Amino acid sequence: MPDIQNETAAEVQAESRRVSDAVCIDTARVYDSCADRDCLANLRVTFTDEAQAVIDAATSVRCRSCEVINVFSEIEKVPFNTGYYSVDNTFYFQVGLDVYTAPTTTPQTVYGLCTASKKNILYGSEGSVKVFSSEYVGGIDEQLPAVSTNPRAKIQVATPICLEARLCTAADCCSVIPNGPSAIPAIVQQAFSGTFQETDETAPAVRVTLGLFSIVQLERDVQMLIPAYDFCMPDKECADSTEDPCDAFRRMDFPVNEFFPPEQADADNNAGTPYPGCGCGD
């Protein structure tokens, strides 16, 4: 019968021999993070002049796609709560809509913009110094500017889910772009063709409800001591891409689920809990 204890001790000794030294690295450490599931209800979609002309003649709309164009973050210290910061995030969404102007006509696809804001309170620790580097800016004989070690916010966002899209009037929408189209950042406007303009409050509008999964975290640049094993050498050779495409195709698994969709119980187990109800103030 093998001596399990001796084998385990030998593995520990072999592992310790692999650790050649402890090294100091400069890296970003996550001090705090949170995961959110948000139902953003009744967001008004703002259109450019070209797309608004199509919406004016619409009889119904259907959501085709949705993506996050950009997220703008602001960090402020929380008063009387040392080490905690308020992270205010503004999300900019590009929503694609199929617009029907008559029951039997082919829909036209237009794109509009909607925004949503949310706030998180996270721990980011204390301390702030300026870091200077000997690196230079490209070919210009100028050093990189100093950077601060204040905490940075990082936001990870999954592709939003468009839960609902409806024609409405401006009074039916709970959320609009603050300060109007003039406040839309230039980098966001570049994603659309046409010009965003103020529209009449009585003009036809579109409201959407979006499901959003996100992770927000606060990180700082720190120096950490870690064990070093060895240099990272690739453990395989580069392969030429000269393989016959038919041979590669034959090794693929047959997509059974595409032809025989799973039962409702299996789908529920894989998808998790259905989305809760949505509405202004949820």
C-alpha cells in the first residue's frame, strides 16, 4: 500500500524547490467590488433627425439589439466614512429598433441613444501620492506625466438585454438624457449618423426596458511581494494553419440542441431565475 503521507510531503518539497525567490511587483489591487443586476425601466430613446423622421411615421417597434457605447465614472470621497468612495456611473446605450410603418411592410432599422445612471459605495482605502516615471511619450522627448494613486473605478458590463420596446409620448418615459442632446459626449455622438436635436414633447417617442449585468470595482496601484517560480516559457510549438478545413469540420460535435431544443425545465435550470418585474422606482 503506498505511503500517502510521504508522497504528499515529497510533493510539498518539490513545490518549494520550484519557488526560486520572492519578488516585488507593481500591480493593481482590487480593494472592493460588487455585482449588480439592474432592470432599467422606461428609458426614453433619443434619435437623430434622420431616425426621428422614421419614428414619426411608426405604427409599432421591436427591439433588435442593444449595446453599451461607453460608461463615464466619477469618484468622490464619502464624508465622515474614511476610506469609502461614491462611484457614479453613467451608461450610454445604443438601441437598434425595427420600425414598422404599416402592418404588412418590411421594417426599417434605426438606432437611438438612451442613458442610465447608478451609484455604488465601495471601499478604496486611504492614501494618495504622485508617481513619476522615466518613460517617454512616443518619439517625443517628453516624460510621461505624473499619475496619482487615488483609487480607480473599473466597470465590467455584459451585453444588455432588451426586455421591452414601445411607442409612447414623452410623458410616459421615466428617464431622459439629462440637459438634453447638447450634453451628449462627442465620443458617443460619433456612433450615430445624423444630428441629435431637441424634439417636440408631443412627437412620437420610444421607451425601452433593459436588463443589465455589471461588476464595479475600486483598485489601486500597489507593490506586492509574491513567490516567483520561473520564467514563463511556452510549453508547445506554434502550429501551421495548413490543416484541411473539412478534417477540422468533421471533428466538431454535432449541434444536437440546435435541432432538438431543451425542455422547459432544462432551460430554466441553465438560465437561472427569470427577471423580476420592472418599473419606475424599482
